[in-house]
Amino acid sequence: MEENFIDFKCPGCGDPISFPESFRGLLQECPGCAESVMVPSDGSGVGRQPPLPLTTDRLVLRRLRGTDWKDLLELTSDEELFRYLEGRPLSEEEILQWLENDRHAKLTTPNQTFCLGMELRDGGKLVGYLSLGFTEPQRLQVGFNLFLSQSCQRKGLAAEALAAMLEFCFAGISLHRVTASCDSRHAAACRLFEKAGLRREGEFLKDHRLNDEWANTVHYALLKEEYRRS
């Protein structure tokens, strides 16, 4: 049976675009301007852009800016941040290159993470960021990481940001599945994911080396139907 198509205008460039009926309500990329666009689910003639930025009681989750380099340099210079992560503190040059690359990233850009800075509403300081990346071509499943300054931890900010991000993923852009993983020794990350409702799917034993020793990775996930029930 021949599939019907949904015809509408891109909210970015205004050009007419068309997607198969099976993409109704899903996030796609405009063939003309490459901007991320939600295929209309209500029959409207214009698609909508992903609902960003996100605002919580204490945070604004928004795209990174060139002016964030000092806050990011401060954030990533803390070696404690990499205690359970592969990586190292970044130099000023590396931060600037990161921000330049991120400027061109779209939510739908293949094989590239999409970052949202975590800005305090009181004072405007960037204290962390979320990175998201689609894990399959249909753009229905996304993996994420969350990084928060040591000075802002144990204040509920990570939980606040994660709750907003899950709302964005499931209600905002209608994803099917969200995943995360962490070193099994990172007790705070495990608690954060579990309190947010993510389900512990399994643990890979000694699957990566960190600080010259083998470590385990714990994998978490949440389905849209599980999120709706929570």
C-alpha cells in the first residue's frame, strides 16, 4: 500500500517540505536548511521547532554560546569531574574549538552531540551542561550525559535539569527511549538516574579502563510509556 505524505512548511526557512505519514509528530531535519523540525501531528500547515530553551525553577537549559568559554573552562578544569569519566581538563583553545563546532550542530546532526548549557537563573552563570546524541537513524532514541560543577552538586540542580530534559525528550520531541550510562562506582550518578525513574538495564563488567584499572559500566533507560506512568 502506498504511504501518504504530510505536506507543510519548515518553520526555519519557510520552504515547503514533505514527510511520510509514519513520521507524524516526530523530529526530522529539513532537507532545505537542515534545521530540526517537528512534523505536524495535528494537520497544521507549518511544522514547529523543538521547544528550546527549557526553563526550571532555578535553571535555563539553552544552547551554548561563545561567551560561555570562561565558565566552561572553569567547569572542565576540575579534575574531580573526570574521576569516573574518560577525559581530562580542557585548555582554553580546546574550549573555544568545542564552542565553534557546537555552533554548527543541530539536534538532528548525525554522529554529533547536541549540548544544552545549564545556566543559573539567578546570576546567569553556566554551571554545567547536558549532551544528547541520537543512537539510531530513525531519531527515536537518544543517549545523554550530564555534567555539573562540583560547587553546585548536592543541591538538587542535577535532578531539576534531568527532569526538564526528560520532559523535553518525551513530551517535547516525542522520543521512544532515553538512555544513560555511568561508571558503577559513581554512586551519585546511579542515584540520580534511579530517582528520575530510569530503569537499570544491566552492568557490563570490566568493559573500560579508567585510571589504569578496569571498571564496570551500568546502563539505564526509560521508555515513553514508562515515563507517562511515573
